[in-house]
Amino acid sequence: MNEKKERIILDVAYQPQVRTNIDTRRLMLSVILALLPSVGVAVWQFGLHTLVVIAASVLSAVFFEWAMRKLRKQSNTIGDLSAVVTGLLLALTLSPSIPWWVPVIGSFFAIVVVKQLYGGIGKNFLNPALAGRAFLLASYAVLMARFPAPAHLAGVEGVDAFTAATPLNLLKNGGEMIFPLKSMFLGLIPGAMGEISALALLLGGLYLILRKVISWRIPVSFIGTVALLTLIFGGGGVSRVDFMLYNVLGGGLLLGAFFMATDYATSPVTLKGQLLYGAGCGAITVLIRYFGSNAEGVSYAILLMNLCAWAIDKGFHRHQFGVSKEDIQAEKDAKKKAKQAAKEAAK
């Protein structure tokens, strides 16, 4: 008697898969729109050269992505706008007076070395824009640390027309604080062109959260940790509350918390893991600002936590529905026995 063999077809497109019309391009477009207020403030305070820097950074990032994909005979991915976002974020971490060729070098490192050599979007283990900035800071420290005074400070006593100390540098070096908190909130201070206006960054970050492009967990735990620790420690010759507010509103904290630390590829996906990740970024930022030679620490804090994201997710991973701990342990034991048997067979 012949047995009738049945062919079972598994339809992987059926439930419970989640369907959505949100693709990478739409996500990246939302990030670009959220950054436009910061770009507008930079142009307003530092002039049209900021647009030259942004254009050089974005165009070179797109070109390097296209060239690498072409060289490796892979599909063209510049249409997903991820390279545009990388170039834009990199530019916004730079000084408004930076020469146009510096972001081109940074874009090469970010796109070619950090992103494409590891497989492209979603496969990089470091945030490309921050890695590019770190590379530039190590290579061109003088240019990266030279911040021009914004337009409204022209002629103010104690402020050089070409260079000016940022609020965090004044706190770090014990100088007299000449910038009120209102100026930091609005963007009337020297600094990297995308970091000076807390208001613009908060508007952009709130837009991303409301659009559900990012979760609130990482930004809130990141900023909250910095606020709590600086409030406890104090310093800078000002009150504890003012010191906390200067640290929250100044430097790259808001830009990093909303736009860098929330990068899908380099941050945890588990809910508890995101809270721990953000808190880790905040703690390392404060440690660098307190004990490091640099007044800023956001970039390196995020890059260090990027390296820990996989371990955090592993620690907080959720078990499969309907699978007990005993089942998981039995599977591990079976795999261990199989490996031992394979070794003995090889001998």
C-alpha cells in the first residue's frame, strides 16, 4: 500500500506578522524634517557658510554610499535617505566655521568604514555620524574646537569675533558665565551648529516621539540621568539647579539623546534595555564632563554604549510565548551535548 505524502506549505506572510506602510525612507524623512528647526537656527546665527558645510557633508555621504554599493555590485540604497541623515547629523555636530572639506572626510569614514564595510544600513554596530565626528576630532582637534561667536554677540565685551568659549567650556574652566539660560534655550550661544538651540532640538525630538519614529525611553532616561547626577554633584561656580540646567541645555546632549542614541541599528530593542542604555549614556556623559579633559562627552558616551547594546538586549530578551524556562534549558543542554559528541567524533 502506497502511502500518500502530503506537502505542507508554510505561508510566512500570514498572521501574526505585523504589516506597516512605514518604510526606511519615511522614517529618515521624518528625521530630516525634525532637524530643520536646528538647521534654521544655525543659518540665522552663523550665516550661509553653515549651508555650505551641510551641503558638503550630505552630498559626500550620498556619493560615498552610491560609490561603495556600485563598487561591491550591490543594489542602490541612496533612495532610502539614510546617507542623507548621516551627512546631516555629522554636519550639525561640527563648528559653523569648519572648512567644507572636513565633513567630506568625516562622511567617508562614516559611510565607507563604519556603515558599508559592515554590510550597510542596519548592520553597523556604531552610529556612523558620531563615529565620523570622533574620527574628525582625533584628526583635526584644533579646527573642531574653534567655535565662532553667533551674530548677536558681535561687539560684546569679552567675546572674540572669531572664537568664543561655549557655556560648557566656561563651566569646565571656571570662567565667568556670560550666557543666560534663556540664550541657551533659544540658541544665542557659540557651539556646534546643530547643538546651540535647545528649543529647536526639543521641538524636533517631540515631533519624532509623537510620530512614533523613536521611543521616549532612551531620550528621557539619557537626559534624566544627566540632570539627576549634575544636580547631585553641582559645580561650575553656580547653583546646583543652574549647573544642572546648563548641562542639560548645553553641548550635544539634546541632539545626541533624540537623534543619535535612538538609532535603530545601534540601540537596544527591549524596553528595559532602552532605559538602561539611556541611563548608561547619561552616566558616562557626566563622568567625561567631570573627569575628562574635554567639556563635552555625549559622542563618546553613545559610542561606548553602542558597543554594549547587544549585551543589554541579551540580558533583557523576552522568552518565546508558550516556552518554559525548563524547555530553554533543555535545548541548551542538548546543544552542549551535541557539541561534545561532535568533538569526540572528531577525535
